[in-house]
Amino acid sequence: MDDKAKDAAALPAAPAMDGKNLLPVSTGDTRRRRGMHAPFPAVLLVCLWSLVSAGLCTTMAAIFNSDDQTDCPTPIVNKSLWWSECYELTGSNDVAARALLHGLTRGSVPQAALAVLALLLAARRRVARRALALATLAVTVTNHCMLAWFAGLLFVGTSGDALGILLVAVVGAYVFLAAVLALFFFVALVLGGDIVD
């Protein structure tokens, strides 16, 4: 007798509707084996990070985007303080900054939409979820590149004073962290990290 026949003989027989005894259907071992860990939830983390990043980029673009070019949009009455000065970009820097702000506001919409689609897609469709997460990651990296370029233009516009240095330091730290996370999430997505096996 081979192994399959021995295993089948050891299983209790279940009576069928017509009275004949049939072998039970084996469902397999559904218990988690020791040493097995849940896979890294890369798709979930990429999508959540992209949603937060889209919100930050949209908020920052809304703060800096003003159609009124004659008045400085600051609520501070004492204009002699260094953080309340009004700076104006001129020439090609102004055109580039407006294009970058336009790109940040328009780029955040597909970034958030792709992230929501990847989160809402059924967990069985791992390849499609991973592809949407990779597309989300690509749009997120593009938005962060535009944000870094915009911070550089603002640094030039402030002539390198304390406000410009503070702005470049904060945005630079954020973009550096975003670059590290993007590389980490890209590797995790390529290696196939997902919640469902």
C-alpha cells in the first residue's frame, strides 16, 4: 500500500446522501507554522504614505499659491521681523515656481487616487495591487522632486537669509526622509511584500 492509500484508509468515512461511504474532503493545514511570519505590508504602507504626502503637498501649494501679486499674504502686523518679510520671485524663477506649484496641486490628485484604488482593490489581486502601489510610488517621487526644486527656488528668492535657510533645512530633511522611504518601499514592493500570501 502506498502512502496516499494509507492516509485515505486512516480517515473516517462520511456517509453520503445515497448511503454510500465517501472519503472526507481534506482542506489542508490552515494553522500557521512555527517560524512563519506575516509578510511586510508594503502596499498598505506605500498607500498611506502617499495619501499623507499628497495632503502635505496640496496644503503647501495652497499656502504658497496666491493670485494677488501686490500684497504680501502675511497676518503679522510688525513687518520688520525677519520671518514676516515679503519676498518676490522675478523673471524665470517666478514662472518656474508657479509651474511647480501648479504641478504639485495637480500631481497630488492622481497620487491620492492611485493610493485609494490600491487600498480598495481586493486582496486576492496581489499583482494589480502591487502595480498600483508602484505607480503611486512613482507619482509620489515625482511630487517630492518638484517640492525639492520649489524649495531651492524659494531659497534663491529669499537671498539665503534665515527664512530661506530654515525653509531649505525643513524641506530638505523631509525630502531626504521621503527618498529613503521611497527606496525602501520600492525594494519591498519588488520583493513582493503584501498583507495576503
